[in-house]
Amino acid sequence: MARSLNKIQLIGNLGRDPEVRVTGSGTRVASLSVATSREWTDRSGQRQEKTEWHRVSCWDKLADVCERYLTKGDRVYIEGSVEYRQSEQDGQVRYFTDIRAREMIMLGGRGDRPESMSGSSQQRPAGSSMKDFTDDALAGEDDLPF
């Protein structure tokens, strides 16, 4: 059987504060609106920019982290999968594209400390930052043979 892959990676800014709700089964989900932009120069030499908006859902513990630490404007890295759904409203079918986040890394915002969180239980200790782990890794730097 052939293997398949459904993976997306985004780096962008939040367009609004996370909206957290609880499903009928009691599961927490945070909805994020993430903007990504690209710039280019057109044929006439004019600078152009296009912004795409992505609907991202973060579940369970990841939803709690989003609610607690993210605010409008924060820069984040999102890794997850694409999901498509549709609903009918007033006789019209509406189509939606969602990104189901498996991992989220805070790249800026409150104190500008990068933080990484995922939907799994392998999470960094509370209050630690990327810098803490880098400093630990470099502590034995003088022992390197080159």
C-alpha cells in the first residue's frame, strides 16, 4: 500500500485572540486565525504583498496553552494537518478548510520568549524557554575537539 502525507507548517501572526470553546463531549478546542504574507515585485517594479488567512484548531492541552499565553499579534509556528469540511446553511453549502494543529511554537509576544508546545505529553517544563535549553547544550562547549 502506498503511504500518504498530510502535513502543513505555518509561521504567521494571530489576527485575534484565541477563541476557546468546549465540545459536547467536554473536549476543549481553541480556534486561531493565523495570517501569513508574501511579498514580491511585479513586472512594473511595484512592490506587492498578499496575506492569506488560515483557520487553525488546537485541541485539549494545546488549547489550554493557546488560551493562556497567546494574544492578537503574536507570532507562532504551527505544524499540523489540513482538514476539509462542509455545512449547509439556509440551503447553501459552505466549504471550510481547517488546519488541525499538532504542535505550536510561540515565536514572540509576551516577553518574546520562544516556547514550544505540542498536543502530546512531551512538553517543555513550565517557565522554560528555548534559551534555557540552548544554554544547557552549550555549557560544555569548551570540551569540543574542534
